[in-house]
Amino acid sequence: MFFLHTRLPILAVLAGLAVIGYALWGTARKRPHDKVMKRLALTFRSLMDLTAFLGFVLLFTNYRANPDIGVHIILMLLATAVSHVVPAVMRRRRQAERTLLPYAVATTIALGLVVAGVLSAPGWRG
């Protein structure tokens, strides 16, 4: 389980980069919000959720317990929460009001938090 928890963020970062790339490309081409954006955001969000879930399982089973894990937990929870914000807002908007740029902004923030969270993990050897 620890192996998955440490490898899933790599997939999440790749999915996040795909979200950012598609959102910026779509914004430059003035493309409307579409199913591809929705699916990319869902993939990114799901990988973030699964990583957070595995982290909680590891935390509550005391696997490699470390008292310095607090900053890592907070940053990763913030990253997961940010990954949910824009899709939730876009669901509430009419189709004509949905745009792609907010996905790029929020995903960039979430990925920044992921990088900071990974670097803050105890035992990280950068």
C-alpha cells in the first residue's frame, strides 16, 4: 500500500499536466468546455482522492509512523481540496458560462501543493 501511495502522485501530476495543457490549448483556441475537459479533470481528481485515501489508511494503521508528517498531510489535503473546487463550480454553471482557464489555474495551484507536500514528507531525499 505504501508503494501505491508513493507512486500515485506521479500519475496525478501527469494527469494534472494534461488538464493544464488541454485547458490552455482550449483557451487559446477559444474552445468551449467539453467532455474531454470533464474527463481529464475527473481523472486528476480521482487520482488525488485515491492518494489521499491511501495516505489516511497508512496513517491510521500506523505504517512508518512519524510525528513530523503534519505539514505533508495538510499540504496534500489542500491539494486534494483544490482539485475539487473548479469542477464543482463548473457543474453549477450553465454550459454557456463554463470556461477552461479556471481548470489550468486551479490545477497549477494543486500541483504546486503536491510538490510542496511531497518535499515536506519525512524521509524525503531530494
